[in-house]
Amino acid sequence: MKKLTLVSGKGGTGKTSLTASFAALACEDTVLVDGDVDAANLSLLTGSDMLERHDFSASKMANIDQEKCESCNLCRELCRFEAVSEDYTVDKIACEGCGLCYYACPHQAVSMNETISGQWFISKTPYGTLVHARLGVAEENSGKLVTIIRNKGEELAGAGGKEYLLIDGPPGIGCPVIASLSGADRALVVTEPTVSGIHDLGRIVSVCCHFRVPAAVCINRYDISEEQTRAIESYCKKENITVLGKIPFDRAFVDAMLNKIPLVKYDHGPLSSLVEEIWENFKYY
């Protein structure tokens, strides 16, 4: 099984559109993982029927037992987040789960209870099983959630004898990205010819190098700035990074998304052939 991860230094580079097309080209010989748990949208391009739903818990929240509470006000004085109200109840939005009130309460009236931080799902798509998740509003530990769904994807791919585990990683260089790259055989960095695109390309390539994941580059919408495209190619040449392909700006990507299907199933012209060529280069890179 080959573990392939698509990443990008910034959002909006077209990474998810490429992942959906790669899944379609893999002819159901893959398990998909949507690692962008803060804004998961791979299911919008593949279509999905949910098979399983599971709760995800990664944080704790303070709870004050009113029968034990002596209204000494110590918890209110110590809480820097002002999460304890005048009637000694805890604001679930303001509480950060630090546990200071739990340790400080002289009457043992405070308990720390696990909370549901999000959910993860197993869904069926026309292009293979999709494992994805949704993190709750303002919740943390997205890296832990990515690890859970990545491991589940590996388990399903191994049990099903699939050839590929295809991970649509989140943008940026943070903990969720590291979780998406963990154990990957290779990574495809999708970038765009903008100043921020070039800057963030260097950052995510550094992450791939640090974790010893071989990385290649795909330049999307390369024709919106030929100058910036040349700058990206120059950078890749200097860093000995292979550019697997350059994709021109095309409205077909948007139209395919609006029709909830991968590009290669919507467009059957040169653009689709180009994406297929990049897929062939990536899986054997």
C-alpha cells in the first residue's frame, strides 16, 4: 500500500480538487482520508453516503458541583478566562479546560469532565471509502483527530487490499499537517504562482524534508503569473525538487465542484489528460 499525501503551504491552491480527481483515476483501488478536519470538503467533490459516525473527545471542561460548592469565590478569582459566573456555573465557551480551578478548590467541588470535541465518519463514495471528520467550533487537538482518521484509513486500506491510501492534507505547516504526513511514502505540494504561494511553498517543503517525506510540486493556475511560475520553477531546481506538472487556470474546476464530481469525470479534454498525467507521475515518483 502506498501512502500518498497532498499538502499545500496555504489554502485555496486546488489541493482538494486534485485529490478527488486522483481518487477517480485510481479506480476504487484507494481509501481516501480528508485530513483538513477544520474545514473538510472532500466529500463535496466525491459525493458520499455515511456508513459510520463516531464522537471524538480530546479536551476536558470544568464542572462545579453546586452541593459541594461553598461559594468561596476562589475559582472566580483564579480563572483568567472569566469562565466562572457569579452563580458558580461554568461557561462552556470560555472554559479552556486548564484545570486550575479543579486543583485550587478547597472543597473538591470542581471536576474535569471530557467533552465531545468533534466527530469522525466513514463514508462510501463512488471512488472508494472516505474517512473524514468535523472538529467542533473553537475546539483544539485537530492533529490528534487527523491521526485517528489517518490510522483508520490505513486499517481499512490494509483490510481491503487497496493499493493506495490517499490523504488530502490540511493547508499550512501545523500539527494537523504533520499528522497527515506521518508515515507517508511521498507528498505532492500543490502551489500557485503568487507571492504568498511561493513563500508558503518553502515552508511546507521544509516540513516534508524534516520528516524525510519525498516531495514533488504541482503548480496550479500557472498562467495567472508567468513571472511567479518561473520563480517557483527556479526554487524547485535549486532545491532539487521535481515539478510534476503545471495546470492552467480553467473554469472547469469550479464547474466540476458545483456539480459535485471530480474534474476528470466532468471534463474529458486536455485538462483532464493533464491531471491524469500528474497522477501517473505522482504515484510512481
